[in-house]
Amino acid sequence: MPSRRDIKLMGPAEIGRRLGGVGRARVYQITQRRNFPEPIAKLEMGYVWLADDVEEWVRQHRPEIADGPEGPE
């Protein structure tokens, strides 16, 4: 199990940037899809997702941006 320091999270803003700069409304639409990963928590500021789960979704559903500027190094 990874240590807490190894866990990376993404909120809607980070997901929007990761998907090429899409806006809040589009992020909301995408994150509501049944095939999008479940958020791991809901905070006062909104939902958060494990970055690894989002990256896996990007690899499966948006392969054209999988190795983009915000993707894995």
C-alpha cells in the first residue's frame, strides 16, 4: 500500500487541465459518466479522485492525450 505521501489526488480543476483545458461544465459531464472512476472523497470544495484512477481512464478513453503535457512523465 502506498504511503500517504505517494497518493496523488485530482479535483475538477486538475481533471479539466488534464483533459486539455476543458471547462467546469464539461468536467462535470465527464465525471458523471458511469465509466468514470468513483471519487474517493467529497470535501467542502467538491469531489476528489485518485490521480492514478483518472490517468487509467484517460489511457482507456482518451488515448490521444494519454502521454500529453499533464500526463505521466
